[in-house]
Amino acid sequence: MLSRQNPEENTFARVQGLVRRVVGLVAASTVALGGSAGGGVGAAPGVIPTSLTAWTADVNGIVAPIGNAPAGGDLHAIKLQMPVIAIAGRPGTTGYWMASLDGGVFAFGGAPFLGSLGARPLNQPVVNIAPTPTGRGYWLVASDGGVFSFGDARFFGSLGSTPLNRPIVAMSSTATGHGYWLLASDGGVFAFGDARFFGSLGGERIAAPIATFAVSPRGRGYWLVDRTGRVRAFGDATPWGDANVGAALAVGIAPTKDANGYWIASSDGDVRAFGDAGPGASQAHLAGSTVGIATPWASSSGLALPLLEFLRTLARARSRQQIRTWVGPDEVALTFDDGPSQYTLGVLAALERLGVQATFFAVGTEVVSHPELVRAEADAGMAVGDHTWDHADLTHLSPAEITAELQRGSDAIAAATRRSPLCFRPPYGDTSPTIVSQAARLGLTQILWNVDPSDYLRPGTSTIVSRVLATANGRGLVVAIHDGGGDRSQTVAALPAIVFGLRARGYTFVRLC
Ligand code: ZN
């Protein structure tokens, strides 16, 4: 039974073709970043298998029944606008729902359709669907932690207005339905309503992003599974082994009814069994990448984040073709480093009065302390670039550490401005080919400078002005000054004379990035 469809022609055909590639790329980069994959531990021989009733779904909405599960229908005849990102079983029945990235909900096998976000413009894409224990409601959760309730699902709070380090990837109800947990890709767990907190990986350094989780049947613990198939257990959840998913991505974990085992599904359609879980691997593989696994008692899906990452990279590549990363003759770009700080608003006010658009290279730790200042920069039409998470000298770091510094800085800016930066500036201008290529993989172009009046040494306002104007001989200028990192009142005071002086010499102000 199909309850919602998107009849119009769409972008999905394009997306669909790319999904398989993205999964391969993400898996490859996870391995390159040192992701650890443990050896798979199958069901012990001689153990009577717990019967498996489950379904997996792929990005096209095609469903593969496993074990005793009846075929309930799927989306094979439907043209989707955006990929399916989750499947959830209706508790106690053989019905199930699928959800798509744009908030569409599709109901099958007697599961009721109770509404969707399909027609609503969303700030951030939907990443998961979680049923209530009664099967008469469900929640949709977006990557920014926004929660949307349908049917008998009640709202117990969300992260919709909280800046997050990492996107939300999964959601699960408590046993009563009077609360839920949200899971972020860094392993952070957020409990609402009667959901109890049993621990998380938030703040820990993890080798690979967390894909999804499953709550233990008694609701007193949960298993988190990362992209490589590694499992972390909390509360009363017992770890039964890690899945070695090889070149695929782990996308779902479903415990057996007695919690003495679980199945782990991977993007290539494999289902691996652990503990007393019966064998799950023998199934028809789906044409598209598998997004998750659903049973009548537990469901989880975990392909949303790699899909989103890829779509974001596409969008960045497209916008990078339109951004300025250079200055021509008689052009000048003012760039402000090390903020935001208490001087940022003064800089913005001066630039606004002077009619100049500039570029800010913000430090992640400062962005997190003052997201409103970075938002003010973006709102004023300024470009915001990445100046790393904590102003580290990148030349002293490993490739994986370089990526982490830049990614964390970019994520902080994206959380504050809802726009991912396109450029970065290495602290101290210390750079290397490795740094440039690691940054390029994140979609970041390096911006250095050719004018440095050393305003950070506070030489006096008139000295700052004269040092900048002395370089103005008609060549393109990228001026590095500072709106953070110390007392910047001299810099703020120097701005009018710098702008008037350069304009008098025939310069036009351009914004980079
Ligand atoms: Zn700096």
C-alpha cells in the first residue's frame, strides 16, 4: 500500500547514479583515515538460530524480505525525488515504513500513513524515521536534530536550535514511547522525555563516524555501530562482536528479541549475524545501496550521513566554480583572521559604513563560543573561511589530523551559518602540498596573503594604515589583518583610512570565497 508519491520529474535520477559511487568513496576514505574493522563473528555452530524476520531497503526504496518476513511491497514503480534513507518496522506487525531524504514517508504491509514532511521546505534533510511502540505513530528527525511527530508520537524536545558539532543520524523511541534518544555521527547521544542516558562517545576521538544505533529490548542500553562495523555497547547492551564490512559501510544494527545477539546490515546488502542471532546473509542483494534493517521489534538505518556528505561535496564543487580565490590588478581583498571576538562587531560596523565586503577566517573554538558573531558576518554578506579548529600549525600534523582540524573548523562554521566554508587559511601561513590536498578533499581552497601590516603587534593605527598603503602599487592585494586573538582596537580604527586610501589609489574591494 503506497501512501505518498512524488510524481514529478526530478533530481533523483542524477542522485541515484551517484549513490553507488559515494558509498565506495566514503568506504575508501574511512579506511584511509584509519577506520578499524574487527573480524566478523558469525553465529556459533550448533546454536539454534533465533528466527529472523526482517527487511532491508535500498536507496531506491526496493525492499528485500529476510528469513520469515513476508513481502509487503516497495517503491519499485515510483520515481523518487530524493533517495530513501531509512526503513522502520511497525512494532509487533509485518508492516514497515520508509522515509526519504526530503521527508517523504511511505507505508507498507498495513503500516498506517500518518503524515510526512514531503511538501514542506526543510532547513536540513530528514535522516531517520522512528516508530512509537504502539505502531500508531512515528517521528522523523532531521540532520540538525529537528524532530517532527506524527500519529500518537509526542514531542519531547529537539536539538533544532542547538548548534551541533556533528549531524544527527538516528533516533529511537523508549519502550514507553514517552521519550527518545537522538544519535549524532560523533557518537553523541541526546536523551529526551523518559529516555535515560547510558553513555556516549561524545568528545571521544573516534576512528570512523557512527552510522546508527539500536536500543536494547528492555530500553536500558544501546548499541552504536560505526561506518566500519565496529560496535560500542552501553547500559545493558552486550557487545557480541564487530562486523568486518570490507569495502561497504555498516548501515544498520538490529538486536534479537532476547538481546543475546544482533544482525548488522551493510550497504552492499549483506546481513551478518552475531551472538545467538540466526544466519542472515542469504538474501537477494539489492541493486541500490542498502540503507538499513527493520524487524517487528527493532529497526535502524545509517546511510543518510554518507549520502549527505556526498551531496554537500557536489554542491560545494558547483559553488566553487563561482567563487573568487584570487585578486586581479587594482583589486584588494581584506581578510580578517583569528576571530570572532569582541572586536568583530566593530569590524563589521566599519565595513558596512564603508561599503566593503570582506572575508573572515574564523577559528573553530571561537566560533563555538560566539556562533552569533559568525552568523552576523554571514548575514552582513561577508565570506567566512576556515582557520582550523584551534589555530594549530598544520605542518606539524599527520594527514588525518590535518583533516580533523579543518573538518572540525568547517563544521563549527557550518553549524553557525548553515553554510559550509569553501576556503581555508592555514595558521601562520604554514602550509605544504599535503595540507593543500587534504583540504581539497574537504572542498576547501587555500587562501594566503601578500600584505601583512603586522596589526597583531599593535604598532599604532597610523602605522597599520601606512604599511598597507605602501604596498598599493597597482598589483592585486590580499591583506591579512585580525578581528580576534587580542586587542584589535587599532585594526578597527585603521579601517576607514585603509579603505579611503586604497580607493584613492584606484583599488576596488573584492570578497574572496
Ligand atoms: Zn591566525
